[in-house]
Amino acid sequence: MKNPKKEVRTTIPLKDNLKQILIKHFFLKVLEVEFITILVVVVVILSWGIYHNHQVNRSMSNTLTEIMQNYDDFLTALCDMDNVIVPKTSTIWRHNILKKFYETSFKTKVSADFYILDKNRQVVASNREYISAEEQSTIFLQWEIIDKILQDPQKMQVSVSKGKEKNLFLGKVVENRGAIAGYLVLQIEEREFKKIFSEFPTGVVIAGQEYWTVFSNTSHFVDNIGRLNERLRGQSGIAFFKGGIYAVSSFILKQVPLQVYTMFDYTEIMKLLLIVLLTSLIILAFLFWIGRTNVDKLALDFTRDIRLLNQVFLEVTSGNLEIDLDIHSSEEWENISQGFNEMLESLKKQMTKNRELAEMVAYEQIKQLKSQFKSHFLFNTLDNIRFICRISPELAESMIVLLSKLLRYHAVDRNEKVSLQEDLEYLKMYFEIIKIRFGDAFHYSIEIDQAVEECLVLKQLLQPLVENAIKYGFEWKEKIEVMIRAEKVGDEIHLICRDTGPGMAKEILRKIQKNLSSAENKTAHLGLYNVNRRVQLTYGSKYGLFLENESGVIATIKIPIEKD
């Protein structure tokens, strides 16, 4: 069997530890805090920009929606009037219509040119005093709004002009007895949108179908032919565009096919944060360089007294108790020095007393061993050893070794707490001695939950239960088995001793249970009472020994979980 490799642990002086703390941990922590701070600032700025841009977008969308709704109501009201398409010589007719038109323009704060066309697309009336033949030709041939109206006559249609001059057209059909009588058209120029949207603190684009722009407060987001740049179409959130960083919000109006895009520019803010980050890194690198050049001297000065204290401790460890610690660099170190010298002097006096008490302690331990071990167990075991020596010296030697280990274990203070795993190891030795004594007539098993192996318990709690099970079991049966189990139940440890003996009579069991709850033992079952009393005095009255009958006796010791 190969010997397990020992773990080699290397230690370094405190001086070098201090250097590592100053060089690595301090500077790394500062760098970490800096990056976290920058990250938090970036997240806050991005979140604020997205929120602010979203609010601007909703404000613009609401304003544009209100404008469209007012003009839609105006066109609808005209369509419901009788004889909208009449000869243009009617002054009263023209006055009434233009009055409604100017009221709507004033309400929306967006001016427009208004046209009433007959079914042949000829201008019947307009708010403009004069329309040239060239303009009439343009209306007839190039206005797409008429075609859009014919595609869906039931609602107001929208069209955006293509080219350098940006115009938004709103139109609706006029019907007479189910037939098209003419058209109502509103033409809004780009400068009208500038009056209400140019002051917004973000980039703004209003686009129609196929992303043709009606208004943009900057050409940065528009391509060469006047449409919204392809990289921004349908975007929402953070976008990287033309070397910049933008928060993009978009909204599509419900009643007309218009989209409102707003772009909040993060570029300059991010450049500023990058400059701050690089500057702080340069400063940190400079401080790191200065720190490395002075850290050796600083570490030596700071650890001088600690190194002296370490040297004195090494002298004491080697057996030199005549050394003194003399440090006066500060009040704290002077107190430590004085306290150490007084402690060392007290230790020397205590060692002298301990030597005088050694014989008395040994004598008391022997007396305690006699009181802990039942005499019949020791005598019977020695008698078995004498008998087995004639048959099998090897078995006799094994019994002597086991008994020797048990004697050493029992010799320690009975109230000492040990790990459950250790206590069960010595209980197993006790089982092996019984096994040698009874042979195939006796069997045992030990199970322990891994969760409670290192928990602290009082020594020898289970041995009296085992002795009781063996004593009364063999009185009635030729073969018995004792089963030990240790398990975790909630915040308790349950130590269970179960045997295959005849069990207890109900009356005897009742008397023993009653005796366990009393302050004085009134039965011959001294071992069971002592176990219960030790547990309750140590842990409290809610813990102790509990007995029950079930194909033998089940004895359960309940104690709280306790770890070192």
C-alpha cells in the first residue's frame, strides 16, 4: 500500500505578504472600484438617455397625432357637407369653407395649403389666391395623394413628396350619391414642422411609407435621396451609427402611416467617460510605480516589531523560557511586550506546579478508570484472553490490543466531547471484543450519516446501551444482533441502538421510562439512567434517552447538533 503524499505548504514572511497586499490587492481593488463606478455611471447615463428619449418621442408622437386628428376631423366635416363641389364663383360658399380651414390651422398651429379638386383633378377652390397653369399640371400629373385616396376612399390618406422639397399631403374623397364628386387635399410643407419640432433636444425624423422623410432636424440620419437611413429603420434601443452611439425610439401613428424617430446622442458623453477612464488609469499606473519603489522599505519598517516578536516566539518554542521581549515603539507594542513577559513568567510557575500535580492526576485517572469500567467486563475479558491464549495466541493478542486501546480511551475525562466518528470507532473495538467472546452467536452493524460524522458528542453514550442489550439479550436467546445508527433529524442527532433480543415487558418498560424522567434513580438500571442524566444535564431537559419495543428494544439518544 502506497503511503499518501503529504501536502507541502509553503509560508512566506509577513513582510512579503504586506508587499503583496500593497502591490496587488490595494491597487486591484482601486482598479475594480474604478471600473465598477464607470460601469454604474454608464448604466445610469444609458438608462436616463433611453428614458428621456422615450419621453421626447411620446411627446412628439402625441403632438403629431393631435395635428393629424384635427385635420382628419376637418376633412370629414367637409365631406359630410352638401354640395362641397360647387362653382367657385360662390363667395359665401368659399368664405364658410375657408373659415373652417383657418380655425383648424390655428388650432393645430401648423399651417397648410388647402385644395378642393373636382373629379377631373382640377382645382375648384383653394386658400391660395392664384394657382398657375404649371402648378395645376403638377397637381394633375405628380400628386400621388389622389391615387392613394382612390385605393381606400373610406379614410384620410397620407402621402409624402419625394425630392428636395418635403411636403406632407393629406387627402380624402368627396362622394355624391355613391359616386366620386371630387377630392379634398391638404399640403403641409416641411417648415411648418420645424416650427414645433426643431427645438427638441434630440435628433428627430418624421417618415412616411417606405421611410420617405417629411421632416428631419438634421441631415445626419437621412440618406442621399431623402429617406431615413437604412441602419436606423425599425431600430429601438441602443444603436451604433456612423461612429456614434445613440438611444433610438420609434413610434408609429395609429390613424395614419407616419413614424416618429428620436435619437439621443451619447457619443460625446462616452468620449468624456473614456478620457476620464484613461486619465485615472495613467494616474493609477504612476502611483503603482511609485508604490513599488518604496514598498520594500515600508514593509520592513512596518514589520520590524512583528519580526522581533516572531523571533522571541521561536526561541520559546525551542525551549528557551529565559528570554524577554523588549519593544517600546508604541504604547500598544509596549503593552504586548509586558503582557508576553508576564505570561511567560506565569507559564514557568505553572509548569512547576504541573510537575508536582502529575502523580496526583495519574492516581485520580486510575481511580476514574475503575469507576468507568464495569469490573465483570474487565475480568471476563481477561479470563477469555487467558483461555484463548491456549487455542489462538493471535486472537488473544488482538483482544489485548483492543482492550488496551479502550483502556486508554476510557482513561480520559468522561465528560470530554469527541467527534461522533471517533467515538463510534472505539465502540467498534468494544464490539470486536464481544465478537471474539461470543463468536457467531453475536453480530453487529454500525451506520453513520456523513452529515454528522464531525459533530461533537459526549464520550461513551452508546456503550451502556450496548452492554444492556447484550446482557439481557443472551439471557433469553442464543444469538443476538445489535445495530447502531447515527442520523441527522432536523437540528438534532439521533443515536439509535437496536437489538434482536426478546424486548422488554410493557410493565418494565413503563417503569424504566418513568424512572428516566425522575430526578433520582429508583431502579437497578443504573447505566440507562446515567446516560439520560448526563445528556439532560449537558444539553437540557428536551433531550435524553427514549425507549420503545419493536422486535427487540430500540433505544434512541437525542442530542443537539454541535460542531467544533
